[in-house]
Amino acid sequence: MFSEELQKYDWDETTSAIMAKTEEDVLRALSKERLTVDDFMALISPAAAPYLEQMAVASRRITQKRFGKTISMYIPMYITNSCSNSCVYCGFNRHNKFDRIVLTPEQIKEECEAIKRLGPFENLLLVTGENPRVAGVDYLENALGVCRPYFNNLTIEVMPLSAEDYERLTHSGLNGVVCFQETYNRANYKKYHPAGMKSNFEWRLNGYDRMGQAGVHKIGMGVLIGLEDWRTDVTMMARHLLYLRKHYWRTRYSVNFPRMRPSESGFQPNVVMTDRELAQLTFAFRLFDNDVDISFSTRERPEFRNNIATLGATSMSAGSKTDPGGYAVNPQSLEQFAVSDERTPAEVEAAIKQVGYEVVWKDWDKIFD
């Protein structure tokens, strides 16, 4: 399990190693075809800031070679905001006083139909709070069954499950799983996740191994930018991705770098990442892993998403609602966080086409299940 692998790396030593990188280290990394984690550390270090343009050119070249001039589109559907966790930064924190919603199969069907009216989406991300009592595996299996006739590709972002449960869901139409570790800082993890099943660092961290063991087709990873030093966190994630590719090489992978957004929690980020730093991280990750899907959600501003679409991103959401039933059933329910890009799917598609890229609505077909 990766929790054992992670123990080999000291957080503070990793931070110091990144900050000690020099211009020579950056140039060496930029001259290589295949990068090590050490090279990745150089490219996300402050020493690489003057080479942002060179990194952007390389990132664009590699992305176009591997993915073409395309952006894959997806949309999230929140089906419950009920949660047993106390994450200090999240609007779904169990201590926040608001009505909890658990969509019924009929309401999920209404949401599917409303999304289909928004655009020709085929990639759906089902999202829940983490409450196994009301949104356990049976509920998820039923939800997948309702959504399957409407969408060819189904991904979930839910509580970490056992390998057996992940495998069970793959037989019910599940193609992918997204899980944000939030932070790899074991010492501080509990400070942000004081109670609930999410407070178990090892169970969450080793969930990716269980996904791989279950044969999940695609695994999505991410850290929440704003909790700890972002450079150290993403280095740990790069090490994690390398480990997963070695052990579960049949699986596809995606990464996401969500910057903290305002929510009902009122939590203020400890670290603020600039647009230039987010671009630098994107380029560095593309150079580190040529094949990984790099996704940007509606957390980011339209201007940033328009620019990054040609420089390393490969998938984006559009028209997103982060509240259960937000598309049709109950548009006034509490959202998990505020979105930055409120454009319609058609407007996002037009912007992507304007920069010379094509929008891909479907990249998986039920016939392959």
C-alpha cells in the first residue's frame, strides 16, 4: 500500500529540497525527455519561474502530440450533501446547519434529463457527501443504474470504498473514481479532518490501491491547494502517481489542482497560489507525465481556463452546479463551494473552439463495458 511508501519521504526534507533547486537544475530538467520526481521538483520550484514560457511551449507540444487539439467535457451531478465528516474547509461539514438532501431515483432521473438539455454531455461525475448510512454502496449502485441510460461514461467522487465495493460498482456501469487526498501532510491531516471517516489518513490514502486492485478503468487524484505548502503536496502526489502507474499499469489516471473556493465553512486558505504558479504546476506535471489527463473545473475563472486549454489541460467541466438537485430538482439547496466560471456549456464550447481546439463530449461507449 502507498501509505508504507509515503513513510520513506520526509515532508520538511522534501520542502527544503524543492526550495534549494537552482537554475542549473531547471535547465537540466528541461533538456530531458523523461523526467524523474527530482526533475519535477525543479520545475515547480521558484528557480523555474523565469522559464515559464519555455515550459509552456514544451507542455503544449507534448499535449498536442498525445491528445491532439482537444478538450474533453464533463459535468458533475451532486446527489446528496449529507455528510458525516467535519472537514473545516467544506460547505458540507456536518456541523453546518442546513437541510440535508438525498436525491431519490426519480429526482436523479430528473437531473439527468436536465443535464442532457444543457448540452450533449456523455461524461458524468456523480458526487456525494461522505455518509454511508444514507449514501452507501447500495445507494450508489442504484444511482449508477438510473444514470447509465443517459451517459456513456460514469465516474464517482464519493467516500473511499473497499476493493470489493469498487469492483461491485464496475459491474453496475462505473468507469472511473475521483478522490482528493486533500493533503499528503500526515502530521497536519487531522487538523483539517478532525472527525468522521475522512479523518482516517491511511484509509483514504490507500483507497487508490483498492481502486487499482478492483480494476477501475480511470483514477482521478488531487490535493486541495490552500491547506499546506502546495509544492510539497504536489510532489507527494507525483510520487503517488508514479507508484500507481507501476502497480496498476492498466489503469488511466487524471490529476486536478483545485484551489480553495469560498464555502459555507468560512475557512480561509493557509496558502494562496497565483495564476502563474498554477500554470507552472500544470506545465511541470505535463512534462513529468505525458499521458496523464489534466482537468480543470469551474473553480477557475473563465480567462484562466481559456488560456490553459491550449497549454496542457485535457478536460474541463462546464455548467456545473455544486448543490444536490441544482439542475432541476432543488436549485436553492446549499452548494459545496462557489464556482468561478458560470458560463453555459455552449459558451465554454465556443471559447474552446475560438482558440482552435475541438470539444470532445464522448470518449467512452457502453459497448466496451
